[in-house]
Amino acid sequence: MEAAARGMVERLRAVGHVAYFAGGCVRDLLLAKTPKDFDIATSARPEEVQKIFARTYAVGAHFGVIVVLENSFQVEVATFRSDGAYLDGRRPAEVHFSSPEEDARRRDFTINGMFYDPPNESVIDFVGGRADLEARIVRAIGDPAERFADDRLRLLRAIRFATVLDFEIEPATWDAIVRAAGGINEISAERIREELVRIFLSPKRVHGWDLLDRSGLMPLILPELSDMKGCEQPPQFHPEGDVFQHTRIMLGLLPNEVSLPLVLSVLFHDIGKPPTSQIDHTGRIRFNGHDKVGAEMTEALMQRLRFSRAEIDTTVEAVRQHMVFKDVPNMRTAKLKRFMARPNFGDELELHRVDCESSHGQLDNYDFLKEKAEEFANEPIIPPPLVRGDDLIALGMKPGPHFGEILEAVETQQLEGSLSDREEALRWVERNYPIS
């Protein structure tokens, strides 16, 4: 992709235009990271860009943005501009095509405000971004309050960059975030969700958690997490502290690379505890049904943030099932195999591990399940069925709802090891479900 982007810069320059790499790709190149995409800023107007390149489409011609397609790559090519007033906390009411320096000064953070000149291999820095990159600082360009008033999403973007890059937020920028936090819900749920996903998929997700909490953004966009503060737990099982602290510790115990449903299930697995907290007659704190309540709350929360149906279903299932792990040593083999055969069991087992390690530290059930996984590894945990509906019809049975019960009973015997071949299974059906 970089080669394609360099070629686009050369073509723009060949017809007399100024053209640089811009924004996040410059930051990543200076950090010796491979950019996920490349953006180009140029003196060419949108209509000129479209004349120079054969395959283009306008994504924001009003803002001077044209996407150029080359082979399988696409690069955003934007005209240098300055922005007018932001009336909706997201986009400027008007833009004016301008100079590279003015273009840099209307961007969000200094580390994103640099340009890179590919032919000369040089950085053009009007905003002090290189110094902040070296100092590992996130700093708003110009007046922080104005930058966040322009686009409220920048409140979360600041935290995302500090999290992903493991940077600190400069004090004046931080103070402006705290003061402006109340405006975050002017932003669409989809845009908030995307920033949260990037924060919590980062290996430095605990840093992101702390910044969301300290800034005052967490109670505004994830109040279910803030509500866990001060929700005390039985000290004999949770010496680490309240539910909020427990969840934070769990985030830190996850591996660097995690699936989205796993990290979300860690965040949400105990959100049902505050509304179910009670003290029984012995004085012990209990959270009866918190798994079921938490699953319902998780579904509502994820719908509010416009997660996909598949992401919701997988996360909700993990929250609903997370207390079942305490019962696994007492399960019959068939029930255990069905439990372990569910498609996202691996993530749920990892949730169980960090749940235990962050609290009482007892990993007996985790170790038990790892041993069982090895024991069951030589064959499909749910093997092909010995008997199907057609076989029951051939025995003279009339189809109906009872077929499911019979087939499940046969599968149970198969999983328990009591039945191993089709003929034996058919004889078992004839004995146990005689035709009247």
C-alpha cells in the first residue's frame, strides 16, 4: 500500500501540485509501525484529483476528500483546508481550501498533525508533533477546548491514542477533556462504540479503563461499569475489593490479543451484581441471579451502542454462562461434553480463568476442564449421531416433538460411552421407546 501511495504523491507532483502523506500514517511511520492506511494531503482541488486518477469516488467532496483506488488499495486524497465553525460538534459548516500550515492547525492532536514528504524523506511539522511523539504525549493542537468543541469524538480519540500508544495526555488537554466530558453523548452511538472497541482491544486496555474512569466519560457512556464502584463482595472469595476493582484486575490478566466478545464479557460479566446485591440472614453478601440479570443488561447495553447481533449474542451467552463453571466437576459426561462443545467455549474458559485469578485464585475447575479437553481431543467432542429421524420413522414411529427427546437421549448415551454403533443404538431405542 505504501508503494501505491507514494506513486499517487508522485503523480500529483508531476502536474505541479504539492502532495504529502498526512495524519496517522505519518505518526506510525515515525514510530516504525506499519500504517493500516495512508492519507494524502494536497494542493490539488477535488475536481483536479479526479482528473488525474482514473478510478476515484467522492466521500466528502464538500470537505475536499476524494478516494483514489489503485489495484486493491484505496487512499484518501484531501485538499489542504481550514475549517469554519463546527455547529453540530462533528463537522464544520464550511471549509476553505488553504495551505499545508493551516491544514495542520485544524487537525486534532499534534502527533496526528504532521506531514511527510516521500520524495525527500522529510517530515513537515508545523505543530510540534515530532517532539510530542518522542515525549510520548497526546496534546491537542491549539486551544484544547476549541478542538473538543469542534468534534466531541476527540474526547474518546484522545483516550484511544493514549491507550493504544501507551502515551500520557498533556495536562491542559486532559483538563479540557474533563471539562467537556458531558458533551460526549452528542456523538452517535456507532462512533462511540468504535472508539471503545479500539481502547479495549488494545494490550494497554487497563490504561484506557483508568482514563475513561478518571475523565468522567465512563459513567456517561458505560454507566453499568461505573455502578460497580462501591459494590462490595464477600472478602473470603474476593479479597481484591469491590466489583469495579475486580473487573479492572481481570482486564490486566488477559493476554495481549483477545477477541472482542472475550474482552466485552470480562467488562460486563458482573454488571448484574449491583442491582442484585443483598445481605442474607448470616450477614453474607450475595448476588443471586446476577448472571441472568447481567446477561439482560449486557444485551440492552450492547444494543444501545449498536453492536452487531453476532457480537451481542456471543457476549450475552458468556455472561449468562459464567457461573456454570463452578458446577463442571459434578456434571455427567454428556452434559460436560455439550457444555464444552459450544462454539465460544474457549473464550468462556479464558473468562473463567481471569475471574478466578483476580479473586480467590482457585483454578481447580479451570485445570479440570483443561485436562478434560486433552482427554476428549482424540475424537470429535460431539460425534456424528448414531440415530437420525429417518431411522425412527423406519422403526414405525410417527414424527412429532418426541423425536427430539428420543434423539437427545440417544446422544446422551453415546456421549456417556454406553452406545457406540448404530445397530446397538437402534436396539436401545426399541427397548426404551416401544411402539404402543
